[in-house]
Amino acid sequence: MGQLFVGTFVDTPCPGELRIRQDHLLVVDEKGYITHIAPIHDDSSQSILSGLSSSSPSSSSSSSSIPMELGKHSFLLPVFTDLHIHAAQYLFCGLGLDLPLIEWLERYAYKAEERVDGDPALAERVYGTLVKRLLQNGTGCVSFFGTIGVRSNLILAKKMQEAGLRGFVGKLSMDQSPRPTYGETSASASLDSLNEFLDSLEGYLAQYKPHEKVVEPIITPRYVPVCSDELLGRLKELGDKRGVRVQSHMCEGRDQMGLVYKQRGKRDQDIWNELGFLGPKTLQAHVTYLDDEMIPLIKDREVTIAHCPLSNAYLSEKQFPLREALDKSLNVGLGTDVAGGYTLSIQNQMRQAVIISRLREGARCENMDCSFAESANKGGKNLSVDWVESIYLATRGGKKGMGLGGCLEVGMEFDAQLIELADEGSPSGVGALDLFDLQTRGIDTEEEWKVNVERWWCNGDDRNRKGMWVQGRKVL
Ligand code: GUN
Ligand code: FE
């Protein structure tokens, strides 16, 4: 049965554009794709609505549906996408972030992943809770780093599929682990294990119709220091052969990049490039050291970057040049990098991305070799990013590089969240929002909507989220 929604729809088709469509009708077909979005009074919308009562054959998909009115102070927004998160690390989320990356990995991350792999009941608990929490936070699409164990990755995939959380599950590949009890013994053993995961996942998903499958595998060499050249080369071949996307970490921090250079005598980005990994099916986390030399490699090859601002603030020395990446039209989305970041909330990452960009801009101005009075006129490129651009990153930006939609447009998957700013009875604001002007002026014009969406962007939380759909299925 199709679904119809009437009300206000907000999305970001490109980085600087907040599109607000009031009094629109949106139709979703039985397979969970958007088939119509237009003003309610347009002929096209009216003919759909009149077809509801007359049940004409042309509107059979929606003939049994009753339109859902979104509410006077509510809007539909695409779900958030978390492009980079380590599922098993949710177990110790928040701990040890005073440590440098490599030490943190060895003291916390590998141990937690090993525990999850060794205890299926724990995997069930951690992954079940994680999936539920992500949905509560408005995240409807995820790219996961899992663990090396086949069984726990299958548990994760099942939890996602059952709950309706869309995403990619990356069974980790690492044949050069520094931890004797957590690693793969050779490139061949690693490949065998990955093939077993891919086959098992395919087998499990076979019970679902194509449009019902929301989970896909993604090949996941953890990062260069724990993978042999042989393993990396064979993973690339396997990805090409099976048509599977690839994700990893690239140019994250000084100690990591230094380790790569010490081991291989080459730079991280050169290794990925030489092995042929930099292409449209590759997602790289961080790339905080993105520079003018690297930009063409990422742009021309259509690599997608997961920007994880909170994690970078702890585990990287440099912050990602987001302004430059957006200005060069690179594919960028946001990631929490849990547990390198301590929050599951992509809304927090949006705020964090803006904050970091503003700190970069502040540092740029401070570093100008001129007086305070002169600096305003000195010009140069402002490095800050605004809240609308951050919504783009959290929705369309995150999905675009993964072959998905991320907007509310005909042909795209219907992955949306219902945000309530205020309820009908008392328009003073839901949750943490105190919307004084809403009580007196209402919310009629596009400008009024923009102001209230911005208020929500700053201070809204789970209490404003009243529903969520992934591929048309209600998941919250
Ligand atoms: N590099 C390799 N593994 C990891 C990880 O688990 N987290 C982060 N942030 N970086 C990594
Ligand atoms: Fe990470």
C-alpha cells in the first residue's frame, strides 16, 4: 500500500540550499520510493487525491491510503546518514580519548572488538541497543565498521534488517594486527573469512524482496598499517569481482600517517592510489590531511569522504578542510566515528562541523600578518561552513557517494524523519525548544519556517522526532 503525506517538507538538494516546500503532497509507492511531490493545489496532486475516493486504476498505488497530515508545526526531513561508525566500539564509547590514536586502538578498540567477537550474546546486546539508539537519533542510514568475526557481523546485519536501519556492514580485514589474539593469520585466511561473510549475508538476505533489503556488505580493510600489500591487492580484486563498495581510514592523524611511512616508505594516499582504490566505490574516513595535491585525486576519482569532526578533535592534530572540500565539490558526508567520537548523534556532528570550521576561520584571521583593524579588510577565503551546509552533509552529502538519494525527490528512496517543533495545542515548543515568536506570529512564510528550523538545528533533540521511515517502512 502506498503512503501519502501532506504538509511541509525540508531538504537540501545542494550544499547552500535549504528547500522548504509548504502545503505539498508527497506520495510513496509500495516499494518505498517517492513517486510524487508537488503543491497540494496543483492539478497533479488534486488528481491523486480525487483518485483516492474514486479508486481510478491510475492511482491504484495510493487508492487505499489516507493522507497523513504532518501537523502545523512539523516537517519531514531526510534521515541522517552516519558514514563512519565502529559498531563494536559502542561498548566502551567515551573512554580513553585523551590517548593518541594508535595507543587508543591498542588499549581500547581492539580489545572491545575481540570481546564482541568472542561473545555472541554480548554482540546481540550491544548491536541491538546500538541500532535502536541510532534510530532514536534520526540516523536511518549507516556505514559500519564491524569486527573481524563473521558471526558478529551477521548479528549486526540482522539487527539492522529487522529494525529497518539502512546501511553497509563492513567485516574488518586485517592480517597484520599488532594484537596476537585479535587478527587474521594471513591474506588468504582473511579473504576466506570475508567470502564466508559475503556469502552468508547474501544467503540471509535472499528471503527479502529486492526493495526490502536495506543492508549491504562493504569491504573494509581497517587501515594500511594492519593490512599486507597482498591483502589490500586481493581485496581490491574481490571488490571489483563482486561489485562491492570499499571503505577504510585515510590520512587520519600524524601518528597513523607516520606509521604508514615508517612501514612502507610511502605516503598513505599514495598506497591507496597505487593499489587502485581511489574510485567512485570507495569511502574514506577522515582524510584530515586533504591538501591541494590530494583534492584532484579525490574529486576526479569520485571518492567519498566521511568527515568526523568530533573524532578529529580528539584523535587528529589537524582539522579537516571542510570549506575547501565543499568549494571543490568533493563528495563529503558526516560520521560519528564512535568510539573515536563519543556521541551517536549526527545532529551533534552537524554542530561540531560548523564549530570546527569557525575555529579554522578564527585561526586564519589570527595568523594574518596585520593589525586587528586591518584584518577585516584583508579578505581571503572565509573558511567557515554554515548550518544549512551541515544539513546537506548529514543528509544528501552522506548518501550521494553511496549511490543513494538523500533528498525528498521523485525516484529517491523514502527515508525521512518527522520533526515536531511545537504541538498544535501549545505552540511554545516541544522538548528543549522555547519558540516565543511561534506563539504570536505562527509559521506561515518560508522565512518563518527557516528561522524555526534553525532554532531546531541548534537546540532540538530526540524529543522533537515523532516518526521515521526507511524505504517507506515506519522504523520509529
Ligand atoms: N584507524 C584504524 N582503526 C581505527 C579505529 O578503530 N578508529 C579510528 N578513529 N581510526 C582507526
Ligand atoms: Fe574510524
